Amino acid sequence: MLTAAAVAVTIALAALACWFVVEGKLYDQVRNDLARAPYDVMSNWRLGRSPVQVAECDTTAAGAVEKAQATAAKLESTTGGTGTPGPRPGAAGPWNVQLLSESGDVCAPLSSPYKAFKIEPSDVDATTLGWHKATYRDGSYVDGTPAMVRQSSWTGTLVDADGKTTTGTFVMLTAVPVTSVHESLQQLALVLLGVAAVGVIGAGATGRVVARSALKPVDDLTDAVEHIARTEEVGTTIPVHGKDEIARLSTSFNSMSTALLNSRERQTRLIADAGHELRTPLTSLRTNVDLLIRSDETGRALPPATRQKLLGSMKAQMQELTVLIGDLLQLSRPDSPRPGGSPAVVAFHEIVDRAVERGRLRGPGLRFEVSVEPWYVRGDAAALERAVVNLLDNAVKYSPPGGTVAVELRQGRLVVRDHGPGIPADELPYVFDRFWRSPSSRQLPGSGLGLSIVAQTVRETDGEVALGPAPDGGAGTQATMRLPGRSDRP
């Protein structure tokens, strides 16, 4: 509808402009013809060579023309068809001429064609115009035929059939019918109206077809959104065609739907894995608590050593459960940086020093070789310290008694090297997956979330992390973390 309305307005304006231009051109042509008429028909009057032959003047144009016709017929019969006495212009063109005296009498020259047109009161004022100056007005013949009238003045002598002469200034009125102009304009209006109607109908139909075709992807997108809202089945996509705005919208929707599907799958997997990992310590706690309750209910007290061992096991399981919940909370944060501006600048070397001190407490029998250079990065200090502590925890956990853990920070590259058993090559692709644990280390404490937290924290800081065998071919594993930054504080 909007397209049809816009086309209709455009066509209407174009048609009106065309009609007015043609109208102006046609009437300009009529004015040019009227301007040439006095020179072509009455040039001898202007030169004043002899009086102008007229019939007896009358108070009305119809009466003057009727007398002119009668006088011309009488003169033609008396002269044997050779013409009237004195100079008389012949009929030239479709013009009709009438002379108007200052008293208001109308005189018709003895020239054909004879056809009277109406005199207006304003025509008397044309005596002041002069021969070369003229005005034009819309008029009509006495029979109602539309005409254009040229008004100018002429000074000369008129002589009637009785030989009476009249000298003075007369208003020369030259008229020409404009019926053909009116008919042409009417035909043009009908043609433009038909073209406009066809254009509007065609534009409306074409616009409807184009709109339905162009908006088909939007309909598909709407159906997909309604389907997702109704069934909650994320991951639904629609086909993409072309590279226009609709195609971009469809591509963006497909990306959003796929991202939602991946997010739901990660959430489902996290819940399932978390439930599986939480079940083990909770089951152990429940078993120990049931044992203590049964002991109290039956009156058979457990040996002090056994009771102390149960309480110690429950404490360790509570600590493991606390660590697991903390890891889950850490992983529940979004991967993208939180809103509120860019992260603050932190001293990464100080974070590494604090993490090493915590590592010394967790591995009192190990030797730490530390080489740290200043390095400043943008990020969350607490998250970065948690990530470094997790790397050091792995190194402490797998280092042999009395072993060495090497920590080096140089130009934003943190290296943590232990001398433990290492990681098999076929297990390296999975070390950063959530809840993944090597089959050889399942008897050791841990939830399999530490390296996942490291990977997430490094991604949030636009860095890189990798885990692999020792580069010198010796025993152990080397973890490498690269963070963008600079050696001096910005």
C-alpha cells in the first residue's frame, strides 16, 4: 500500500507537470499565431496606404459581422466577382478581426471568414496599447466556441460601403478558436489518467509481489522465533539467501540461536557433571554421618581412633566439597568481560609472588625456583591469582617428594615446570575440559575444574595457555601462560 501510494503521488505530480507544460506550449503557439495575424492579414492598414473597407458599424459584434457579410456579398456581385473597391486583405488563416471604436461601435472588415466573437468592456482600454504592444485574453465566439483574443490598437481610416470615412484610433481585436487546443488537452488528460491508473495498479501489484518475496525471510524468522518461544527448542535456524540486510538479519539470528543452543548444552553438561562430582563427597559424608548416628542410637560407641578417623574424613570431604562449589561458582561466570568499562591494570608479577607463597604452604617439602620480572596487565586480580594458584597446585600435586617447581615470568610469559610423571600425549587435548581427570590420577584429590578455570580466566584477559611435556625432554610437565601487557605501569 505504501509503495502504491508513493507511486500514485509520483505519477500524479509527473502527470500534472506534463499537462501544464503541454498546455503552456500549446497556448504559446496560439499567441504566436495571433501575434503574426495582424501583419499577415492587415499589413496595408498599418502602412496607411489607403482606407480600410468595412461595412456599416454596429453596436454589437454579431450585427457588425452580419452587415459585413451582406456588404461583401453585394460588392462581389456588382464587381463581377473581382473584389471590393480599394485595398482589401484576403482571407489568410483562421483569424477573425474586429475593430472597436472609442464610442464602443464594432466594425467588421470586409475580409473572410466572418465570425463574430464577444466584446468585453475591458477591450475599450486597449486603445492605449499601440500596434506593437498587445495583451491576450480568453474569450469566446457568439456561438459559444472558445477563443483567444489579441488586443492592440491601430490608427487609420475606415470607409464603409456608402463611402463614409472615419479616421481615428481603433482597438484591433484578433481572435482564433482554441477548440482544438481544448480537445488536445482533454485527450492528454485522459491518456495521463489512464497511464497513472495503470501505473498505480501495476506498482501496487508489483510492490505486493516484491514485498512478499523480500520479506519471506522475515516471515521464516518470525515462524522460527514463535517456534522457539512455543517449544523452547533453541538451535533452530533458517536458510540464508543473498547478502542484503534481510540475509544479515537471518545470519545473526542463526548465530544467536546456535549460541543459545551451545550455551544450553554447556549448562546441561555442567549441571550433569556437577551433580556427578557432588554425589561422591555427599555420599561419603552421608555414610559417615549414618555410621555415627547408628553408633549413638545402638549404644555401641566407636573406638576413639575410628571415631577420630571418621571425623577427619568428614572434614576433608567438607573441604573438598567447599573447593568444588567454589570452582563451580567460578565457572558459572560468563566467558565475555563484564560490562562497566575496561578492567583495571594489575601487577601480574605481584600476583605470581603471592601465588608462589601459597604454593610453598601447600608443598612444604618442595623447592621452588622463582624468577619474576615486572609485568602489568589488564584483568581481574583475584581471578588471575586463582588461575596461577591452580597451575601451582597441579605442579605441587604431581611433584615427587623433595622435587623442584620452577616458576618464571618474563615479558608476559609465565612458565610453571614440575618434575613429576608428566601427562601422556593422548590426554593433552582434554586437560582443559571441565571435570576431566586423567585415569592415572583419579585417586588424587581434585574435581577436574582447576585447568578449566585457568583457561577461562586467560580467555577473559585475551591471553593464551598451554600444557605440555617438559621442553628439555626430561620428566615433568610445563604449563605456559601468555598475557598481553607491558613491563612498566601505564
